[in-house]
Amino acid sequence: MMKDTTEIPGFTSRVVEGERGAIFVYEGGDGFPVLLLHGFPETNLMWREIAPLLAGEYKVIAADLPGYGRSNCPDERLRDAMSKREIATTLVEAMRSAGHDRFAIVGHDRGGRVAYRAALDHPACVSHVAVLDVVPTFDVWDRADARLALAFWPFSLLAQPSPLPERLIFSAPDAVVDNALGEWGTPRDVFPDWVRETYVAALSDPGHIHAICEEYRAAASIDRENDAADLGAGRRINCPLLALWSESGALASWYDDAGGPLALWRRWAVDVQGRPMTGGHFFPEEHPAITAGVITDFLKSRMS
């Protein structure tokens, strides 16, 4: 039986209306605002245990990414609507609509890619950025090999031309969710049945499926181009950046020749710290208290 998912304990849900579409969020706590962004194939419910821990000291906003969950799908008439640049701008405008002109961002997986793009493109708005189990999109593709294609198949499969990936996901959203939750290093029992069912439901709407595939197509094209242009121009993230990654996952070993994840991020940001985390790809859900503690320490140490 699917649980009522309208609330994270102590939080309220609402839709933030903006010129670029509506963003569904959970809000709770009081203090400096912190925006939490999820990854694939999840929704903002991935923060269900971390958000209340952060809310003791911060105003926490856990958002469904545009095109995901219960947020609106972007207007396809907007060029590159699901690029990280456009998604980041949509979320920055939504935060302004909610009364937050400056805030921190914590992003896992796809949300991490949106988070660092927001920090690059909107430096006046982003005070801190934390990126969880990702390296920059440019570096992912620049160093891609058979390991990426086999271990993290969404990068290549979902970037294929429409309608192939859309039809595949629509035909078996439960198989997509079960593969991700069960094969990316985190024990399956970390995810309650009601959470799994919510993630499957979020992957069952044709419009959202198409938007998600467009986001992966953007990662393989315009996002790479935007990253390459920024890297070539020497643009860097000036706010503090925290990088966390699974100690048993891909990032812990795939990028040793480049000096590891921190070395990669130091090409993109001037103030970088980070560490590996116990657990698999979904370590925020596997070890929420530890993850919340590391994020809180980072925010506190860099508040001015």
C-alpha cells in the first residue's frame, strides 16, 4: 500500500510558481536557506531523513527538479530546456519567488550537476555548493569508457534519440527503479516500499519521462559544450565547494589517474574540500545522519 507522501516529518509541501513553471518543494526549519536537489531515478523524497536533521539550523527547501517528480516539465519551445544551465536558472528564479535571494545548494547525482552549474552561472545567489557522488559533466564524458557505459547505463541509453528511451522506460518503470536502487552499491532495504513505489510512479508519466531523457541528452551535448567553454575561459566557482563520494563506488577508483575527485573539482572551484563516504551511490539515504553532519559542518565552517 502506497504511503501518503505529502509530508516529510515536520515539513510542509507546496508548489512554487515561477515564470518558467511550477516547482514542487518540501519546506521546513528556519535560518539560512539550503536548497536540496535529488538525482535519478528519485524525487525530493530522497532527503526524507536528512532534511529534518538540517532543519534544526537552516531553512530547508527540498525541490523536485524541473521535469522530475511533481514539478512541471519545461516548455520545449525554450532552447535546451533541460540543460543544466536552464534548470539551474529555473530553480534560482523559484528560490527568488520564495523569498530567497542567496542560499546554499546541496545536490546528489543529477542534482549535483545542476548545483555546480548554478554556482557557476549565479555566483551572487549561491553561497555554498555541495556535490554528492558526481564529477563535472565534462570530465565524465572526457574520461568515459566501457565502465561508464556498463555501470551507469542511463548516461548513454537515455541520451539516445527520442522515442527509444522514452518507450523503454514507460514500458517498465519498475525495472528501471529496481536496477538503480539495487545495483548501484546501496542495499535494497534502505528504500522502504512506499518510497520505491513513489519513485516508480514518478517514472510513469510520459511527459516527465521525456523531460528526463531530454536532461540526459543535454548532458551529452549542450552541458558538455557549456562546461568546455567555461573550462577553456578559466571560469571557476568562487564559493566554497564540498565534494562527497561513495568510498566503494566508481568515483573512488575511476579517476585515480587525474588525482581523484578532489583534483578534478579543483580545476573548477577555488575553495574545495571533500571526502569519501561510507556506503554506495545513495549514501545520503544509507547514512543520513552522517551525511547531514558533514554537510552541516561544511556550512558552519564557511559561513561569513
